[in-house]
Amino acid sequence: MAKRMQIGWLGALCVFMPAVLMAESIEGRLNGLDCASHGEMCPTDKDDPHVLLERDFVIQTEDGNYFFITNMDWRTKLQHVLSMVRVEGKRSEKRMAISADEFWVKQDSGVYTLEWSLARAREAEKRRKKQQSVSPASQQ
């Protein structure tokens, strides 16, 4: 019985270990794609109208490389432009991109706070779909 349980734990470990090993973390400043592609850090101010013209926002690391966050919407990224961020998720082997599981923003205190997660986004989408499926007649 104990041996069977050990084999079960070992099997579970083998199944979940690759997922854990594939998860990565990238830290850097959230920058506009156009600026990052020119090797610049811009805009100089979050309120600069220039940010509204950016097609996308990327994580620019200290070494100047930049990574696309493939599964986050533009507006969420816009809220945190120029902030130091950490994205945890699955990094593409072929592209400079990461599919985010969690998006953390560094506060003035130096502590990172979770601002977005894939789990939260999925839950919000479920709630939105559920609300849409409720007919107006049943709400009266």
C-alpha cells in the first residue's frame, strides 16, 4: 500500500514537473513598442499623449532586449506603462515573447503587487458571459 502511494506521488510529480520547469519570469520596464524597437525608453511621462499612439507595450530588460506579452490586452498594459514589472508565465522558445500567467508591478516601496492574472481574467470573462446570457425579461 505504501509503495503504491509512493508510485502515485512519483507519477504526479512527473506529470506536473514539466509545467513548473517551463514557467519563467521576466523583469523590466514596460515600454512602448515603437520606442523599444528604436532602443529608447519613452515616453518620459505616463500622461504623454504619445503613449496612446503605441501599437503595443513590451517589457524592456536592462540589457535592452524586449519581450511581447502575448495574452494581455493593450489597456491593461497602458495603465502600467513605464513601471517596473515582472511577468511570470511561459516564454516562447522561438520568439521574444511570454504568455503571462501573472503580471506584477513594482511599487514605490520596492514590493511587487499582483495587478493582473490569467486566472482572474478568465473568471471575469466567465462572469461577463454569464451576465450576457441572462435575458432582460428575466431581470424584470
